[in-house]
Amino acid sequence: MMNRGQVGLLVILALYGCAPTELPVDDRLVLQHATVIDGTGALPRDDVTIVIQGGRIESIESGDKGRTLSGDRVIDLRGRWVVPGFIDTHAHLSMRLPEERFEVLRTLLAFGITTIRTPAASSEAGVEMRDRVASGEVVGPRIFAAGPYMDVNPVERRIRSGVAVHVGTDADVREEVKRQAASGVDYIKVYRNLSSEMVTAAIEEAHSHGIKVIGHVGETSWIEAARAGIDVFVHSFPGMLPLRGEEFANLSFAEYQRQWHSNLSSQPRDMDTLVSTLLDGRVEVNPTLVMTETMRFSDDSLVLENLEPSFAPTDITAAWRAESHPYTREWTAEDFKEMQDGFPTILETVRLFHQRGVLLTAGTDVGNPWITPGVSFHRELELLVQAGIDPLDVVSIATRNGAEALGVLEDVGTIELGKIADLVVLRANPLASISNTRLIDLVIQRGEVLRPDTLISN
């Protein structure tokens, strides 16, 4: 049985009377009479015509001013909203082996996600998948790939799967960065147990190769890493304020989160310093609120069902439903209550970052338990609004900010003249309700018009 979102995707056949697929990108495509939210933060423009040629935006005009030629493909978008393609800056491709990831990639694209960053993967697998998508061999969002994350004591199964690598010294870190740089990765990732000296070594070495660094840090504080020049922080902030040595290593996840809440309330000056440091370095913060919410509320099975797990590969859906969340199965009722009570603090921190001008991006941590491809991205946008951020700004966070963070704002992220035509056509106004980003009629990637229902295999 199809859910509400899937049924809605099918109505485009009746709307347009044709199957809008396989349009050669060299042909001209004219989108007429749309309401455009361009991702720059500007207010919506009504009755806009967008002309696309060769996969790029050739003109943006009011009403019928967009020039049409004989043979043009014209789609009337009266009563539709057009936004830039969405960018999920935290999408692991670890749900399946490389040949089986196509299903997940197509699902992400069906939900309007035209660009992703996978922040930890086998160097070879991540780069290969990135290049196969770029060549057109595989259908999916364009990919920016990080290599395996570096840590002092990564989980053994993650080493075996190629998504983590052990490092013990600064020299180890530098050699691993060189190895990953040679493999062609776009990002290096440092993990929670690395000392500030090792994090600094990774940043220096990566930047010498022109590669950015992602930090899922813990023993090294955000302030230390930001001052060392890190480019990205991921997740909802336990590493903002440092915990040292054995104290840090011996904490359970719940205790680790609890200590963060305590530090946050007792060290407000550190937060002011942190925000200033993030702004000075234009450091990206990728909060993955949906991952945090899912874990903290995973004592309620409705949390999983609300994320529509049927959009994940079938065997993974069955595994999720068969057992409790693997990251929180040892939590007590008291742990859950404390973590849930603390969730508004995380939302308020995100709102503060936005208010102060920190570069926020939208990411999900898809590839982890219960984080359903596609659906989780739109839940992330809902949580950003729940944090107190205006929907117009959330659209920019999900599009423009991601492109700036990835260094591709000249080509994607906004609807502007000359940019690659990565667009999402919506049936309802996302500014009236951010949940309307789910109501997708068409996805346009590099000027090619795709029907979401043909991309989703289930």
C-alpha cells in the first residue's frame, strides 16, 4: 500500500498528461507560471518562467516574458512552488554494499535531494560511487565523499567495513590523511577520541592537500578544533565543551550527553566564545537533529513508524522493526526521561547559532538505525522550524547553505541565472508549512525532469 507521499507523487501524470522523464538536457525546458523560492533568502516571486538549456538556467523572467521557441518542452506550473534541489550534508552510504546502494540513492533523489555529502566511507567505495553518479552510470544525487574516519579506538566492525581507521600518533594521522588524499576523497573526518594535537595535525595535513575536515569531536572541544581551522562540525554538540582522558573514555553515551548538558548550563561564556570562533572561521555546523531526536525518543515505537521505514531497503526495515534501537537499548527509563527533557536545549542552541549567523546545514545521518532515506531529511527541516527558525531561512539552510559549505555555490544551491538546474517542484507552499517540502511533483536534476514515483522502487 502506498503512503500519502507516494500517492501524491503520482498525480503529475494527470496534471501534465505526459511522462516528464528522459528529457535530453540539450533540449530547452520552459517552466511557466511558477512561484519561485530561490534559496537566497529573498521572498517568493509569483508567476515566474524559468528557461533551462543544456542543464543550466538560461533565463528567469516574470510571467510570459520567458522566450519560448518551437520545439521547447513547456510545463505549466501554475499553483506550484519551485525551490532549489535539497542538499543532505550528512548521508552515509553504508546501508548496503556499493552495488546495492543504488536503491538508497534513487530514494534520496525522489525526495528532492540532488546533492549529498557522505561523511565517512571506505575511501575507494565512496570515491567510486561519487564518480559513477557523476558519469551518469548510476542515478542519484551528486556526491561529496569523505574517507574513513580516524580515531584512537574505533569500533572493530567499523574498521572491518572500511568506514573507520585506527591512528595512534600525530604521524599516523598525517600518513592516513596523505593516503586518503591520494585516493581522491573530498573530505577527511576526525572522530571523538582524538586529542587536540592529533586533530590539529589532521587539519594541517588535509588543508595542505586542499581537502576540508569534518569533526565529530569529543575529547577535543569545538573551540580548540575551530581555532585550528576545522571546516565542519557534525551532530548535536556533545563535543562543544571538552571532557578529558579517562573521564571521557569511560562515559556511557547517556552519561556523555548528561555531562554536556551540565557543562552547557555552567559555562555560558564558553558558548559565547564558541559562537565567535565559529563565525571567525565560517565553520559549518551540521546538527543532525533528526538523529538526536530519534535516539532520545526511541523508547516509543511510533518514532520509527513516523519516519516511514518502508522507504528503507526491505531487510533493513524488518530489522529495525524487530528490535529496539541498538544505540539506546541499554538506557534506563531515567536515561530516556533526562535525554528527552534536554532536547529543547539542543533546539535552542541551534536557534542561537542561526540567530548569530553561524553557517547551519541540513543533514540526517542516514545510514544509521531508524534514519529513513529521504523522509528523515524532511523531518530535519521540521525540527529546524521547531527550533524557532523561520521556514524561509530553513529553505536556505537546506539548499544555499549546503552549497556554500560544499564549495559549490557558484553552480548549485540557489535558483539564479547560469546555475545548474537542480530544482524541486512542490504542490504546496513550504513557507505555510515546512512539511510541504514532502509534497513533491517533480525533481529536476541538471535539467533532466524526473518523476519521483519512477525513482522509488518500493
